Amino acid sequence: MRLLAILALGLLLVTCSQPLTLLEQVEREGILRVVTRNAPTTYYIGSEGPAGPEYDLALGFAEFLGVELEIYTVDNLAQVLPEVTSGRAHLAAAALTITPARQEEVAFGPVYRTVTQQLVYRRGSWRPRSLDQLVGTRLEVIAGSSYVDTLEQLRRSLPGLTWLEHPSAETQELLAQVADGKIDHTVADSTTVLVNRYFHPDIRVAMDLSEAQSIAWAFRAGEDDSLLQQARAYFAEISANGRIAEIMDRYYSHTDRFDYVGTRTFLRHVESRLPRYRAWFEEAAAEYGFDWRLLAALSYQESHWNPHAVSPTGVRGLMMLTRSTAAAMGVEDRDDPEQSIRGGARYLRRVIGKIPERIPEPDRTWMALAGYNVGFGHLEDARRITEIRGLDPDRWAHVRDSLPLLTQERWHKQARFGYARGWEPVRYVDNIRRYYEVMGWITAEPRTPFAATQARTVP
């Protein structure tokens, strides 16, 4: 007994002298705590529930570790790094630019995206053409941001440059103030500008203020880099299997084509037209298993929410149904908004049913919409071309790149259904995705239309 007691004491002393690494703590607790920011380029509760590029990456990392994700936001950028240095968060996934000042506080993981800092002004106002023209203007930026570091560097050669730093604002708030004419300029990274112009179409880029800058996750600095090493392995894996590209495609590919007039019109119609039909979109969505915003986005692409819209080919109504489709869906009056919405929802569910079930959402829905637009024969041709090119025919991002090839003789000659205007379904789906994402931001609490996430999240 005495010998056993001595052995137990020795084991206890060894255990106490070797504290758990951060990775072991995460694995023992079964939870990965991630701090982020509430923004379109990071994390938000959107049209599909929890969403955002940082959220998707963090969720994947939690799955990689075999633990649950607990993600939470702070009020402003200045509060992000203290959550990591204090140990309250295991890491920060908040679209953080790597800067020398930040590298003194935290350790950064692998670079997974680059951005350029841009000076933003309001459309119709005076546009500065050089840095010296900023002197005397009202320039406001986020306190503690990498933008401040850039402006500090610029002031070395331009002593008269001044700006105001907001301790509690976020970039999208300052972009809104520029759009409203309340301030002259702000600074934002290129992807933030890209996304926010769909909410504030009057913002414009005056000039780039930096070269490409690296974005990465932040970890607590010190000798224990066990979790950081796992993050490096995770990013190496998702870089090799294309998951990073897939996430970036999901959030940014449909923002490439910006239409100022169309965006202004859409935002105006969200206020003036959508409220008349929203209840019917919600009822039809609940019946057929969709997010109502997806149905509304499809309807806007088809008719701009005009119940009496008619095309040259005779399709008509909010969902622009053909006579035969309307009859098959039980729609007696295509001009009746409620009937049209319900018939359109029923038809969309049937259309999605034509896409192989093995294809995950939301790719399955995007392919269904493309097939609805260009024809399922041409969609299958594009999927075959995708396979020939050595890409994945079950991923919308890859099929999206192959569809325009149907306009090229080299490709459509070997396609079963021949030539097709392959750019049209790409733009069609891009538009619907754009409307869908914007409504996810400017409407009420969402529900989940696609595969529900298994992660435990803290809003």
C-alpha cells in the first residue's frame, strides 16, 4: 500500500509539473473559443443562419480538431486582440491584417487572404487625386486599426495630414457615413468595400493607400504554439483540397459585377415593393422548405416584384411562370401574387430535385437555378467539361467557371447539347445570390434553408 501511495504521489507531481498545452486544453474542454467581429466579411447571422468567411473557416477548424465551435463577437476592433492575449479566446478570426505593431502582441497563423487598403469617398462629391489633397478634409477611421498605421506612415511625408479615430465604430458604419455625406472619407480594405457597396452603392474608391496586405488569425504569443501548429496543418489541408477557394467564392464571387443603378433600384424596391409580398414568400418558403429570402431573390431577378410583369415569350407574374408550368403547379391566375409565389416555390423544389442529392448545399441550389435558366442539358454539359478540366463537377464554383466555355467552339463541339450562352446562367445565379445576401443583412432574424450547422455558436 505504501509503495502504491508513493507511485501515485510521484505521478501526481509529474502531472502537476507538466501543465496541459493549449491544444490539450481545447481537446479536454471540447470547445474552441473564437473571437470575431460582426461584419459581412467576418461573421454574421445571415440568410442561412450563422455565416461569414471567418465563421466558415473557424467551423472547419473546430471540426478538424474534433471539438465544438463557440464563436462570439466584441463591440469593436480594439477589443479583439485583448480577448486573445488575456486567454478568454483561443484565437481571433476577425479579418486581421498582419502589422508590425500587432506582431508584438500576438502570433499570427498562415496567411489565407490579401487585401488592399483603399481611400473611400462619396459618389458625386469631389474625388481626391493625390494624397496632398486629403489635407483639410474630414477623414475618419477605426481606432486601433491597421488603417491608422498606414496613415501614420503617410504623415511622415505629408505633415499636414490629419484624421479622426473612432474608438467604437466599425468600418461599415463609417462607410455608411461617407455614403450619407456626413464625412468626406474613410479607409477600408478592398473586400470590405466590395461587399458594402451593395448596401451603400454611393461609396467609391478614390485610390489605393497600400500594397497588398496579408490577413491571418491571431493566437496568444509565447512558447506554447500547439494550437497554432494545428492551425497551420488545417490551412495546409484546406488550401490543398480547395476549401479556402470555395469559401472565398461563396462570399465574394457574386460581388464582382457591380451595377450602381440596379443596386439603388433594388434597395428602393426592398422598401417599397417587398413588404406587400413578404408574408406570402414566408408562407410558401415554410411549406416547401426554403428561406423566404431565396424565393424573394429569385422573384426579384425574374420580375423585380412586379406581379404584372410579362416577357416577350409570354411568361408572366411575380415568379414569371410559363403557362404550362403554372398549370402543372396548380396556378390558375399567373397575375395573382400569392398563387404565383406558391407555384414558383413548388416548382423550385421540383427543379432542385433534378440535381443529384450527393451535391451539398448551397451548391445544389445554385446548380438548380443555373439549370432552370440555361436548361439542364447544358448544365450537364458544363459539368462534364468541368470534369474534363480536372475540376469537381459537384462544386458550383468549378461549374460556374465552365459554363461560359459553352460559347467556345472548342468546347461546345464536344458537348451533347452544343452551343449555349453560358454567361447568362452565371449572371443569373450571381444576381440571385447578391439579392439574397443583401436581404439577409437588411431584413429580420433568419432561418436556415440549407444544411443546418452542427456547431454551437454564441451570437
